[in-house]
Amino acid sequence: MKKLFMAALLSALFTTSALAAEATITVTANVDPMLELRNADGSLLSQTLQMGYTPGVGLDGVELPTRIFSNDQSKDVDVRLASTAQLSHLSDAGAASIPLSVSLNGTAITTTPATLAAASLYTDATATSAGQSVILPLKIQAVTRAPITTAGTYQGLVHLVLAQKP
């Protein structure tokens, strides 16, 4: 009986209570040891941006102050889109897609690489001491700002690709 009591007591001590709370967190990291595009304050860019819509006018563009963080400030940087940026209606396949334009520091970014010169990226001695570029405004907006006739939620992907030139 004493052995049975001890076994039950040990079992109770090492069994998770039905009232216990658990948390599972998936952590990811996208690592490029040469380049990173971040918010101007060094924080990660948001994975989601909300574009506003003004009825009768069209989509409001978004602008983020960004910086390129680099391990080699002497190299130019090529920037391009992995695919054409556009918004598509989530539930109405017949709704017209909305083409987006993307620019970084006033340079139009398309699927063809645009070269940002190192001499213009790393001109501020204070900023470059930490391997960061000057502030580069990232603008995303509709190619043509016009009223949208199909209501609903639109979504798209702006996939920027940065590469140091050799």
C-alpha cells in the first residue's frame, strides 16, 4: 500500500496539471550577412502595411523612412522587385488588379535592378559609422490614383531584393 501511495504521489508531482497554461512561439530569422533593409531607426520592416482608401479619390500611398545596413560601405547596391507589385481582390477574381509603383529614395524600383551608388548611400559620417546608409524613403502607391469600383479587401506582395555589387 505504501508503494502504491508513493507511486501515486510521484505521478502527481511529475504530471502536468490540467490547469497549466502553455505558450508555443515560432521564431524566424532571415539572415543575409551583407545587407539588410530596415526602418530608419534600425527596427525590422513590418511584414504588413495598410494602405488607406479615400472614396472618390483612390488609394493613399505609404511612405516609410528606411536605411540599408551593410558590412561594406564601399560597394554599390542593386535593388529590384522579385515580381511586379500589385493588389488583387481577395474574394472577387473578376475585380481589376491595382498595379503598384515602388520607389526607394526617389529611384523607381521595378523587376530590373536599379543601382544605388555607395557614394550617395553612405555620405553621413554619423550614420555610416554603424554601417547604415542615409535615410531612404520607401514609397509604395498605386500607379494611377483613381476610384476603385469593386469594394472589398485587396492584397499584394512587394518583394524587394537587394544585392551588393562586386
